[in-house]
Amino acid sequence: MSTPSRRRSSLVTTACDQCYRLKIRCDTASPRCASCEKLQQQCTYLRPDKRKVSRVDVSELLERIQFLERLLRENNIPFPPATAFHSRSGQQDLTTDKFVPSSFSSPAALSYSTSTSPAALAVGPIEESGDRERALIQGIDRGNSKVSGLDTEIEILAKRTGSLQFTEDGQLKFFGATSNVHFLRTATPFQPDIHRWSDADDVPETWLQRAGVGGIVPREVEDHLIKLYFTWENPYSNVVHQDAFLDARKQALSGFPVKNTVIASYYSELLVNAMCSWGAIFTDRKFPELPERLHDFFVARARALLERDIDDPTIATVQALTIMSGSEASRSRDSRGWLYDGMASRLAVHLGLHLDVEPYVLSGEMTRQEANVRSTAFWGSFVIDLAWSYYLGRRVMPVAHVNRIPARTPSQDRNGPPHYWENYTGDLTDTGTTVRRYVSPLASMWDYQLKLCNILERLQNTFYDKKTGSISQLRMHTTAITWSLEKWMEELPHELMIDIDNECAVYLPHILLLHAQYHEAMIFANHPFITLPGAGAGQSPDSRRKYVDAAQAITRIIGIYKRLWSLRRINIQGIHHMFTAAMVHLYLSCTSESSEVHARAVSDLQTCCDALQEASKSHELAAWQLRSLDRVCQVWYDWLEKDAQATEKQPENATNSHVSSPEGPERWAVIELVIQKALGNRDFSPVEEDKMPWMDTWMQMQAISGVDPFSMGYA
């Protein structure tokens, strides 16, 4: 006996103006919906409907329907019953037939039909099973209405994706299938009842005063520091959509009420202070009205405001945490920075930033700008999380792969106006620098930066994969990754290419850093275990050539960056590129048996050490990595000394020839001199360090001259 199908509620296509502004569910009741009744607001539908279909689209749709009808007749397949969509009063009724895929090889394929919802119509022809599943999941993810013609098995699988839900304050949050509330469309019962001491306590200034960092920061100071952040840090660690943020900031500062609006999602005082902490690192200005330690001042303000925002997070909270993680790393506060990075990744999933929200855009529930802000925040936090994993040598959190339909990448939005970059410093003493405007290939940059990050994530997973049980298996994986890196470089578009031999060309800072990251990945893929000199003795000449060339390329890129923009305001990720290249140069200078290779390695090591020393004016992390180089040099020296002593005890080889190899004392003296000068030890003298004990000196002089050194006054 067949069970009668239960009627599912139709999806409301148009919300009232108030519900649309607050981004909450509207029940379209008359004369006032439930939300307007609760808020005692007038319920109106005055905004224009932007989802009207053009005549051209209607004509193309009719032609397609006629083609499908003709195809059905030719195969003697009965027409499916029409599905009527009854709209609210004041709108036209729309009746459409079920759509079938545009590409199939047999009449049996006609049984697979998709939804007639606007989201499904925008997906386009579904030619492969992956595309079909994507369209089905997109249709289901938006609510509890069943997709017409969807088989039960696919629906159950699709439900695992979970759903985005609007809370009472207009924020979107993500709930998966095991939460047991993923089928709800309205506000969830998880909305916390946040208790403050009083309404007056729930303002940023109260929290800042309580933390001892209150006071008004002049508007022009904030603008200057924010512009420095957008100029030197955000282009490569792109986590904030600049245009959307500046528009929201303009509205907020003009007195426009932003609470419980979409503007509040990507603008907050927390985000402003996090960005200003980076601007404080890059500025050389002095502000008498503010504390002298400007960076620490804004960091303390951001920490205080984080405690306020964490109970009710928004996209701006994710962006601020990501920015704060890098700011803490700049001061070598790894624990706090790593924690902030993890919090940002967790909150990104909490707010559903990892999901594709294109159906919401197509249905009019979300603006294109808000979707771009979400994707920029998510993928920007992913890039920085991956940078943290390489900086600390820890496996990246699989945030980007928690959903089978990930968020659209910002590179997919190529229809916007061109993006420009200016070499802004804003410092009054920088009169010799001309501020110029350059076209920045934002879409291409996003596209190839994320492709490179995917390769880097594969490499990181290879290092930690338990199934990689031998060196031969590891080399097999790293060889495949090396091939992927080379393919990435071959496919690089013209606007992202650089010529390191061209000393006159101008390249944007973030494009230079993109190439530095590529070469760093090539180093790790071909020489991943620089622990002790000689650890890579079994490597092939091709692998050695690749990581040596990559380290030398990073050194050249550093020189180009210094010549064009100076290292005073380099992005923090560039510090690790310098450190990795310096490690290779140190390795070569310690182990090379060729005087020519040794001299080149020492020269490149000096370039990297000088670059780290210059960058340490902004980033204390650079100074810490210089000290790490010094420590590594001492460890390798001790190891090589022990190895040399062990070799001396073995029988000598008659054909043992190291004629071109620099001698031990000379080798280490020049290396030590390079590192100590970069560390600021200007009084370091390798000659005095390497003086022989007085007895050895006396014996040597007596052997040479045949005269007692005491009688000559030398000892």
C-alpha cells in the first residue's frame, strides 16, 4: 500500500524590507509578518525585485523547452507533469516544467532531473556526476524543501553537508547533520543569551577603558595605519575585502546604525585595531598623543575587544583573529599567534565561510559583495593557516576540505573593476619616494596563490603521512610534487611572471613573494631534511641542483624587493622565505668541497642575513631567526668536528684529494663573521677567536726561525 506523500512547504522567494535588511527569515504574513510584529516595524515590500528574468533569458528558456519536448516525442517518453510556483499577491505566477540534463546518451538518462528553483537554473548544464551532485546539494543545502525528482539515496548523502541558518541578529551560522537542527531554516536554539553588566558596558570604549588602553585614536591616525596594512600586508595575506571594508567603515563613521545589519558582519572596532597593529609595525611616524610602543598599544586594544566580540562572532572576528595571529608572530609570540590562527579557522567553519553561498546570491538572500567578503575571509585565513603550518612545522588543519562543495574562490569574480596598488608609506621623511599607482592582478593572484597552496598542503601531508614508510616512498611523493610545482610555474600567466635577471623591471611586492614561496616549496620538496651536514649525501644531483637554484633565486628576489620597496615593510611571510634560503646557503658553505661553491654560498648567506637584519627593524621574528642561524651553525660545527676526528682515526686513502676545499678554520671564520655582523656584533674579530694557544705559537715560531721566541720578545 503506497503511503501518501506529505506536502512540503513552499520556499518563500521574497522577504519584506525589514527582514531582508536584517537577513532573517520572513513568514510573509499579512498585514505584518511575525518579525515586524515583534519589532513593531512597518512591514513593506518597496525595494525593487532584482531577480526579474530578461526577455532574452525567457526566449532561450522556451527554445530549450521546445528542444527537450521534441526529444521526448522522438523517444516516445511521456511528458512529466508541470510544477506550478504560486507567488504571493502582487507578483506573477510562474509555471515551469522539470529540467533534464542537456547532455545524455540514452533515454534512461532523462530520469535524472534537477530542481526548478532559481539556484538550480543558474547551475547550467550538468554533464558529469560531480556537477549533478553539486547542483543537488546546493538545492538541498538551502532548506528543508525536497528537490523535485531527487532520488532518496542522493538526498540522504546530500543532507550530510548541513546548512546555513540565519540567527535572530541576522548572522549566518553553519550546522552539520549530526547537530540535529540542520533542517531548521529560522533562528536556532543555540543563540546565547549574552549578559552584560549594563547596556552602557556593551560598547567598545568601556572594554578598552577597563583594559587600561582607552582613549580616542584620531581618525587620521587610523586611516594612515589602515592604509599601511592594505598596502604591505593584505595584498599577499589577503583576508580583508578592501572595498567592502572601506565602504562599511565610511557608513559606520557617518553615523549610520550598523548594529544587526550586514555591515556589522565585516566591520568592527576589533578589526580596526587589529589592522592598526600592523600599520604600527610599518610606520616611522611618531604620534605624541599615543603611547610610544604603538604596536603593543593596538595589540592590547585588540585583545580587549576580542573578549567582547567572541560571544557573538562575525566575519570581522575571523578576519581580526587571522590578522592578530600574524601580528603576534611578528613579535615571536608563537603560542598566542598559533592559538589565534586556530580560533580563526574554527570560527570560519562556525559561520559557514567554507560553504559555497552562490545559491543564496542567486535567490537574492545575499548580495554579491557579502559573498565576496565571505570567500575572501575564508581563503585568506586558509592561506595564513598554511603559512603557520610551515613556519612551525605542524600539519595544517583541513578546514578547506570539510565540505564537498567548498566556498567559491575570490578568483572566480573576474567581472569587477581593476584593482590598483600604491606604494604608500605616508611618512614625512620619505620625500624621495614617489607614490605610484600600479594595476594589481587580483583575480590571477588569488587563482595561482591557492593553486600553490594546494601543492604545499599536499607536500605537508606527505611529510606526516603514516603510510610513507620509507625514504624511497617519500622521494616518489616529493618527485610528483616537484613536477606539480614545475607545471604551476609553466602555467603562470604573464602578469604574474618575473625575470630575476632584469634589474630595471618593476614587480609588485606580493608577486615577488609569490615566486619566493614557490622556490621555498621547491627547496622543501627536494631537500626536506636539512638537519645535519651530510644528511642529504644520498640525494641525486638533479635534486641538489633544484634546491640550490631555488635558494639562489630567493636570494635574487630579496635583492629585487630591497631595491624596489625596501625590506622595512616586507610581508611577514617573506621572513620565512629568507630563513629557508639562508639555511641552504649555510648548508652549502659548511659542506661544499669546492672553493667556488663555498664563496658563492657565503655571499648568498650574507645577503640573506643582511636582509633578515633589515627586516628585524619591523619584525622581531627576523632577529630570532638570525639567532637560530647562529645556533644551527654552532651545532653543525660541533658535528663536523666530531666527524673529522672520527675520520682521522681511519686509515688514510691514498687518493684522498680535497685540494680545492677550504680549510676548516678559514671556512668557519668567514661564516661566523657573516652571521655575527648581521646580529650586530660589530666588535667580533675572527682572528682573535681563532688564535692558537701561546704554546702552539711559540713552538711554531721556534721551528720556523730556529730562535727562542722569548729572546726576540714575541712571547
